[in-house]
Amino acid sequence: MTGENDIVLIYLEDKPLAFARIEDISADYKPGWNHVKMLLLQIPLQTVTWILRDAYIDGASFTMDGKKMQLEKIVCPEEPEIPEEPDIPKAKQEPGQATGTKVISLSDFKKK
């Protein structure tokens, strides 16, 4: 069920319109209806309050001013698993000694 602090995608006539975060859901005086306060995630930010049934909040289609609307709860996709690199044994080295480096003395370049 979609609830407070969930992100929803608002569809208008089956086309994505905007993302919104549900801020508050409170019961209306009519049984089965709710006041749904949403923060529209666009510039500029604005809040809207729609009166919707539970089924509409959970994704059922409804109409507003004769236009088909729908809310779809957005779920964060899982991150793909990154395969672990095989353990490659590192060459033993003394502390403070870098591997594969060569020290060049600047005194070798001094003019004599």
C-alpha cells in the first residue's frame, strides 16, 4: 500500500506527468475517501491536496476534470551485484617501499 513519504509517479492520460512525495494522508468526512497532500517534485516546488479513495492511492485509475489519472508507487531499483575480484597475492615488501618504483637521484643531473 502506498503511504506517507512514498514517491509516486503521476500519470495524465497514460503519460507520465510528474513525481510527487506523499506528505500526509488523512480521512475525509465521507467514508472511504482521504485527503492526500503531495509535494510535487518539480521547479518550483508546490503542494497539492487531492481527495482520493484508497484504491486510487494504490494505483487504480480515476478521472479529474474528465481526464484519466493514475498514481504509481515508485520503488528504488536494486543495485546490480558487482562480482568480487579474485584475491591476487601481493608481493611481500618492506614497510615504506613502493612496488615497481625507481628512485632517481637529482644529484645525477647536476652540472659538474
